[in-house]
Amino acid sequence: MFLQIHYLTSYHASLLNRDDAGLAKRISFGGAPRLRVSSQSLKRHWRLWMMDQTDLPSASRTRYFFERQVKRRLVQEGLPEEVAHELTFVLGKQILTSAGERDALDRDTLQLKQPILFGEVEADYLVNLIKDAADIGSIEKAKHHLETYVKDAQSNFRVLLRQAKLPAGFEGAMFGRFVTSDILTRVDAPVHVAHAFTTHALDTEVDYFTAVDDLAEGETGAAHAGDMELGTGIFYGYVAVDIPLLVSNLTGVERERWHTEDLEDVQRLLDLFVQAVATVSPGAKLGATAPHARADFVLLELGKSQPRSLANAFLRPVELSGRRHAMEQSVEALARYLDGLEAMYGQPEETRFVASLHPWSRSFEAKTSLPQAIDGIQEALRRHAQ
């Protein structure tokens, strides 16, 4: 069971996603260069917006987990700083050693070499584990207890975290977490996000800008000069959500039994996620370009068929001419491509809804508002789960 989201969003002069040289990210598709926004950039902006909209347990991708979310809490709860530091290091090192990362945690700073996604539930669990160890007696006994516990109870430790609700937060449940540790649970990502790209050929220019010194006396000219690449474009984006895996990550149930679970949290997240995809803009240079836009077109599909992107609708770039509306051409290209797929593979079994500001030539999909489209998909999901 998959939910697929296709969207078209138009951006005015902006710099949505930069490469290591500070230029707009791009890629060649169909023999033409296109502007591009990476999936990592999209997911981060969607995740940050969703964090403010839900009370589900969250997570942080950070190098400072042991220092700022474990040790700091232990000190705030009354454990001496030296003891909190040493026991946090012992436990963190033992956990990371089980993943083959023996030197991943710095003893002096408690900082990790690279960011790892840790959930609030995991922070709670580790803090309580250290507090229990500290109550045993001397610091040496506490350290021995932690080392022994991790070595002898790896499977139990993992099961206990798995049974907790959202050990890696809703972010981990949606976007996954890659770890090789025997203790921290690896979470496969049920949300698959494609890089968004323009439906037409790349169109950018270099913007030259200056800054004037307000307190300069008797001076002319600019106090600073710089440049940045700006582009405009209609971006096609695509997301596929593996519903059984998402339910499994959220509840702990085996994915084959996803339909036996209460889907309330799943539906809340899907509602928020579709809204995020349609309305939350990525963007470097926010203050200089205000790249805030909403999708002009959203196609939602729910069904059991193998997911497929509709990106090939734009293998031939949309022509940017004054004679025809570029967004309407992009919408028409999607409709033609769907017609072609159905002519080749037959009529689909998916439930589909279209929310669009522009004409939609097909009769198979109901054209409606985005809230109604989301409600329609949610109702179809409930029917599939029965």
C-alpha cells in the first residue's frame, strides 16, 4: 500500500538550494540542464515545519546528543557534573562500540564525530539508565554496571526501545535512521523523496549586489559588492510513502499486520505531510528572495501498485514562451503522460485526487480542493485497512 504525491510549484527569482560553490543546484534531464532541489533540503524543511504542528515524540540529528540531551539533564536532576560526564561517556562509548565505532565519541567534549538521529524516548531511557547505575554506589560500580548491562542485554535493550512509542521520533519513523549498532534500532525509511527539478530548461542569471556604509563620510561607491545566482522555475516533485512500513515504524507492529492497528497517528502525520509538501518552501537566501510559494498542482494516489514517478512527462522540456502558460503546459504534460501509461499498462486501481489551480483534462481523477483531496485519501486508507 503506497501513497504517492506529485506536485508542481512555481518559484520566482530565488536560490532554493546551493551547491558547494554557492551556485544553484542543477542536473541534466532529457538532454537539458534543469534547476534542482535536493531531497535532503526538502525533507529538512518539511520536518522542521511538522515539528511545530504535532505533539508526537520528536528527534534530533546532532553530534551533541550525549553532551546536551543526556549529561545536561543528569546535571539538572542533581547528579554531580563529573559523575554525569563519566557515566555518559561510558554508556555512549559502549553503545557506539557495539556498532564498530570505537572512537566515535570524544571523551572530553562528549561530541560525536558525525550527527546521528536520536529520539526523545531514547534520551529518556538512557538518562534513567544512568541514574539507576549511579544509585548503586561508587562511580566504578556504576561504570561496571553500565558496561555489563550493555554487553549482556543488547537484545533486551533493543526490544525495550522498540516497544517504546517512536524511539527515533516521528522523523525517524518517516525518514528512517541508518545505524549499524546492535542497540540503537535501525529504521528503514517509508517516505521516499525524489529531488525536485524544473519542468523546463534551466533559466538563471547572476545577480550583482552592493552594500552601502551608512556612516561613511565623504566616500562614494559601495562598501561591499557581491553576486549570487538566481533562478526561476516550475518544479516537479515526487514522494512515495510505504504505508505498511510507516505504520510498523510508528507502532512496532509487523508490517504485514499494519491494517490491525489504530491509524489515528498515521493519518495525522500523512495529513501534515501532504500539507508540508504543498506549502512549505525550501530556500537559501530567505531574507533576500522571500521564496515562499505553494503548489499550483497536487496529485495524490493511494493503492497497492508499484510506485512510479511521473518525471518522464518532462523528458522533453516544457517550452517557455509568451504564447502559452508554462504551468498549464506542465499540468497538461502530466495528464498526457498518465494517458500514455494507462494505454500501455491498463487502467489503474489507485484512488486518485487532483487539487489544481489549472484545468485538468482527465476525467478519471476527481479535481477538488487540497483539504478535500486529503480527506478522500484518508477515507480510502480506512477502507483498505478494514
